[in-house]
Amino acid sequence: MADQFEPLPRRYKDVPDVEYRSYGVTYDGTQDNNFLNRNYFQLSIPRIPNFERFVQSVTVPQFSFSELTQPTTLGLAPAFPGSGYEFSPLVIGYAVDERFLNYQELYRWMESMAFLTNEKSLNNRRESTSDITLSIKNSAYRETHRLVFVDAFPLILSPIEFTSLEPITAPITGTVTFGYSHFELHEVEV
């Protein structure tokens, strides 16, 4: 396509060329420059299958790396890369179903973890955790990346508010906050 245009005069040879970039499929078909939209995801939690149909939002948690500072007598404490990662909790927003099944699943899961008092239960962590998979999709709704939250467990189940003040019926929504050991990022071939 560039051959269709006239060459630039010699005085413009040192000026960098401005290249047209499309926000769709490029001319060679190898790249897609579409934006990632907010609804291009799917969440899966094998331990609570009724829950995933009602998921409305997922906040990918903050991932940070610690830093070490070295005190000096010069008034400046230089910072160096630290030695550990920090994962913020995973927050999932959901709509409560009419039969209250998804709320019950979360509640029962949390209730079952409260009785981990003997040594045998504490050693078998898999009984109280589940991996959570967040599939990130492209504009054709094909999975491109996968975030796996390893050994996740619910920490906080938000309050559920019933009210008769709203003139139009709207679904009740809530959030659940999960702790986990770490998350893994996987690229999926399309």
C-alpha cells in the first residue's frame, strides 16, 4: 500500500514517517489493536457451580513487588528491588438469584472453613479451597488469556440489602472477597 503514494521530497527525508494505525485488524492480518472491553470475561469456580452464571464483575487484584531501602547518613535512602510479591484480595460482584442458591453456596463454603480445628483438617488445604479461573476474551469472544487464582477461599461476603423504597424492581447484588495463595497468568493460543 505504501508504494501507491509519491515519495517525499528530499528535504523531508530526515523527518520520521507518520504511519496510519487502525484500531481494527491491521493490513497484514497479524495484529489486532482492538481495546479490551469490560465484558470480555468469564469466571469459573468449580466448587460453587451455581455462582458463576450470576457473576457481574471481577476486579483483577493489585499485584505489587516489595522494595528494600538502605539507610545512609547522606539523607537519601536508595531503594532496591525487594524479595517478595504481594497479592491483594480478589473481589467479585454478583447478582443474587431468586432461589438464593449462589449466596448459600458462598455462605456454606465459609461456614465449613470455620471448623478447621484439628491437625488433619489443617493439613488438607484442598478441602477448603478452590482454584478460580478468569478467562479473558477477545472481541470475537475467544479466550486469549487465563488468570488462575490458586487455592482461593472466601473471606468476606458483603451485606445484602432489601428495600421497598425503589419504585422499579432491580436485582439484588453483592460482592464476595477471596483470599488466595497467588495467581498465575497464562496465554492461550487463539
